[in-house]
Amino acid sequence: MNNENSVAETGMFGEFGGSYLPEDLKKVLAVLAEEFEKYRDDPDFNEEFRYYLKEYVGRENPLTFAKNLTDKVGGAKIYLKREDLNHTGAHKINNVIGQILLAKRMGVKRVIAETGAGQHGVATATACAMFGMECIIYMGKVDIKRQALNVFRMELLGAEVVSVDKGQGRLKDAVDAALNDLVENFENTFYLLGSAVGPHPFPTMVKHFQSVISEESKRQIIDKEGKLPTAVVACVGGGSNAIGAFAHYIEETDVRLIGVEPAEAATMSEGVPAVIHGFRCLTLLDEHGEPQPTNSIAAGLDYPGVGPEHSHLKTIGRAEYVAVTGEESLEAFQELSRVEGIIPALESSHAIAHAINLAKTLAKDDVIIVNLSGRGDKDVDQVFQMLKE
Ligand SMILES: *Cc1c(COP(=O)(O)O)cnc(C)c1O
């Protein structure tokens, strides 16, 4: 496994991760890495983090036994870790609160972020409103048009949404614009990254703040079942909810860790090692060696790269990664709604779809934990349109 010291210093997970950036940006992120190391185990910092997770996010959230689904599938017991019940409806807020508190400790009052689908932008704008921080969200011109409601939400919350017209007007161009802003304004600006991707220290930092998911679920499953789960299943976009759901089980080698990606953006199954957005990971490249446009029905999973630690966990064989189609996840979206009265996010529906298939192959005393990364209210209109067709 990783030597923790070397990860803290270099951000390398085996051959993946690191920081492939111009010198000026590298310096800015080296300072961020130092500040993070200073506070990650600081009792006062952690007390403040726990306070907001409890009072603002609504943690701890339940680990719900999906009895109806379990009975219907007729195999392993299926439990749902309820990130969908968090304030703002998904796991993203855990990381946002952690990073904003770090910004606060660093004395920074201006927060920038980039967003594609808008979900990370909304989570960031939410926390900035509460902490009284200036909030600037970079978003590609094309994405702004597609996600008009999320743009309105961010503006309601007091954020400024900056349209990026360069390039294709998509997420990649928004990332470039945010990095440029950071280089120019590093003295008073914090770049708040939304997934377990990007250059060091982001993958390590995002995992740290999201690992509250498995810290809770481990305690909860031992409480309910008196043992560890057979498998933990989570969907993988950039990989933040999955790495948070896996974190406290990585050393428990009897627990299977399964990441589920969309077949339409199957980075782990079909990607090759390459550097994108300043870090090395498994990634989907086109014939020109550029990141390939992906096409998942779940906007939050539509990313051609994946977190470096997932790339590493796959390479060393500690975690498994499978692909599920949009059609299968649409089925699972409806199934969970019907039998449990829980409408899952389309992203999370990928994990549900695989858990259903997996449960059938396991025994009745096996236990599966599915990380229900978010609620599906945001997707109802899209599903309505898709089912009509
Ligand atoms: C953003 C998002 C994801 C994908 O991001 P990860 O970093 O891979 O977790 C998954 N589920 C939901 C509900 C999301 O909003």
C-alpha cells in the first residue's frame, strides 16, 4: 500500500496522481498542501468540521436497510448509506464544508470553483453564503445554457457565475479559467475543487473530508449486523463519494470494494494512464491524445478522467470497477423509487443497478452497502423526458 508520508509529500498513489503544472501554480498548491497537513489532525479544526457536519449538513445520516428491495432480489442484504439526506441532497457538501473551513483558517475570503453540471457549484455557493465568503463559479458557456436552473440557484445563493467562452465552452475550459484566476489572485483566493481529482493535494484532501461516509457506515453496520459488509458499492465520476465510502475499509482486505462507472464514460475499464488537468490517472483519450468527450445520462459521472487513488486501487487489485449502462441505471432509478420510496440520483442509480445484480449472486447472510450519493429530485425532469421518448 501507500506510504502515507510519501503521499502527503508528493501526492503519488503508485504511478498515479502528482502535480503536473507550471512552476507558479505548483508553488501555490504546495502552500495549500502544507496548510492542509497542518490542520487535518488539529483537534480544534476537527471539532469545527464536526460541528457543521452535524448542525448544517445533518449528519450523521442513516444506514438504511432496504428490506423491500432485499426481499425482492432474494440474495444478500442491501443497506443504503443515505448521503441523499444531506443538506443540498448529496455527498458533495461534506468536502465543501471541509475546504471552506480550511480557507477560513488560511484567512482567505474569496472562493473560486468550477462546475460542469452545476452540482458542485451549488454546494460551494451554499457554503459560501453561510460562511459569508465571496464566491465565483466558472462555468463553460455551453454548460450554462444546459444547466440554467442550477445557474439560477447559484445566483440566488449570492454567487457570481462567470461564463467561459474559450475553447468548447465546457468543463475543461472552466478548469483552465479557474486555474488562471488562482495564479493571478493566490494571495486572497481559495480554489475549491469538487472531486477526488486534480493535482496534489486535492485527491488526498477530498478523500479526507469525504471519509466521514465510511467512518459512519463502518460503525453503523457493526451496530446492525455485528460484522463488516461483504462489499461496498459506489458510483464513480471523479471518485469522491466512492473513495469516501471505501476509505475506512481499504485496510479491511476481506471487504470487496466496487466502483461503478457509466458504460458511456468507462474510464476505469477502457482508460489508459495519461496526464490530464495536472495529474496522472486512467483516462479516455481520443485519437489526438486529448481527453475524450463522454456521454453519460448522469451529468455528475461525465468526466473522462478519474481520481488517482482509484487508478491505483485498480492497478494493485484492491478495488474492482465495473461499468453499468444508462439504460440499466434508469431501470434501477425506477425500481428503488417504487419499492423503497426513495428516488435516487441518476449517478447513484448506477451503484444501485450493480448492487441488485451482485446481491443475486451472494448468500442471504452476505451484506452489501450501497453509497446512495444523492437524491434524484434534480433528475426527475430529465427522466420524465427520457421515458416519454
Ligand atoms: C457529483 C456527483 C457524483 C459524482 O462525483 P464523485 O466525485 O465521483 O462522487 C455522484 N453522485 C452524485 C449525487 C453527485 O452529485
